[in-house]
Amino acid sequence: MRRCLLACLVTVAAVAGAAPGRAQIVNGSFEPASPFGSWTTLPGGSTAIPGWTTFASGVEWFTGYALDGLYNIDLANYTSSDGGIEQTFPTTPGEVYIIEFSLGTHQTSGRDGTAEIVVGADGASQIFTAVNHTGTIAWESKSFTFTADDASATLRFRCLQNAYLHFAYLDAVGATALSTPAESKSWSEVKSRYR
């Protein structure tokens, strides 16, 4: 009986764990519908990047430094501070989502080699930084976690730094949902069945 109880508890513990699944971020590498030249600026309110909408002063969109695909963006938009980009994607209320992305910077063209951005969704937000005092761009992998509160979430990336002093490159955005089965039971609930 004891061996059966132990086997049942191990099985329930495995079922109660989080099961990862892919969430639906569109165009996390910021690729264009049709290739364009090497560089452009987009003002706030632009939907030129498939799947994304810029806000505040917008972003720079360019090729040549990308980590994933051919294009990436700079949230420190050329000479305009307060650049941002967002995307609304479907979520399941109560599920935890992990947003993975790459943040890059470098020290050149009068910029100091530091970047700071704010990432937010569904009332949660976090500040992320990158430091690179070389003239060649360096990418750092980052992750942001939030719990969905309804059937969709708007994921926002924003840089509030002086665009004359900082580069804040963004690329390789993805999301993973951590689903906990509704039927999972706590240890005490399982034990009580065998008393």
C-alpha cells in the first residue's frame, strides 16, 4: 500500500507541474513584409512592422546588426527619446507567460554603451539594462514574466533614455506559456484520499 501511495504521489506531482507551450508573438524578429533599404525611422502609431505598433516617438528599424533574421529595431529612436513598440497577443487568464528577447547596445557615435528599457504587460513591468563599452554590438538574452489577467495582453517595450547618448537595440522576441492543469491536486489533497 505504501509503495502504491508513493507512486501515486509522484504521478500527481508530475502532472501538477507547469507544462510549457508556445504563445503567439507575431514577427519577433521585426522582419518587413517586403525588404527595404538599410534604415528608416518610424513615428509613434506606425504599423509598418508586421505584427507591431509603435508608440510615443516610435523606433528606428534597420538591417545589419540583427541577431535573429535580417532586421532589428532601436528603441532609442535616432534623436527622439521615449521610443516604444507594442503587440497584443492572445492569452489565457491565470497562465504565466515568459517573454524572451535580446537587448543590445554598443559604444559608438557619441553613445555611451549602455541601454535601459522598460518591458510591461498586464500590469507587470520590469527594467532591463545592457552594457557594452566596445564599438561592436553585443546582444544579451533577457526574460520577463507576467500572469495574464484576461484573454489578451499588450506587450510593450519602451526606452526613456536620451537617444543622443544611448542605443537600445531589440530583437528575437518570443513568448512561452506555462500552463498548470486545472485538475492538478495539492499534496495534502492526495494524501487525504489514502487515510
